Amino acid sequence: MLALVLTIVRRSDDMRGFVVLHKRWIVERLFAHLMRTRRLARDFERRTTSAEAMIYWSMTLLMTRRLARPHPQPA
């Protein structure tokens, strides 16, 4: 079992307009990456274990693409 700590990031009342909240932005970016996988765009899975496996598969694809990117060499 994972020991996770949930932190709720709230917007302060004195903010006006659009302000990027760092932690919320990380979660939104994760959801965007997951929605690029067509099977995760809708709730097709009957079991939570198969849905969890699809999330692992999607994140593995993302990480392998990032690792395969050519990195500029320092001069």
C-alpha cells in the first residue's frame, strides 16, 4: 500500500483573473498526458486493476519518449 499525503491547494480570495497555481498545474498536466491515451479518455475498464495497468502503460510511454529525446551536449 502506498503512503500518500493529499494536499488541497486553494486559491486565495484576493487573486483576480487567471493565476497558475503550481501544484494544481502539475495535476492538470498529468491528466492531459493520461487523456492522450485513447483508452483512458473514457471509463471503459471494468476492473480497477486493468485501469491501473493502463495508467502505468501510459506513463511508461511518456517516460520512454522523454528518455529517447536527444539531449544537447554541453560545450
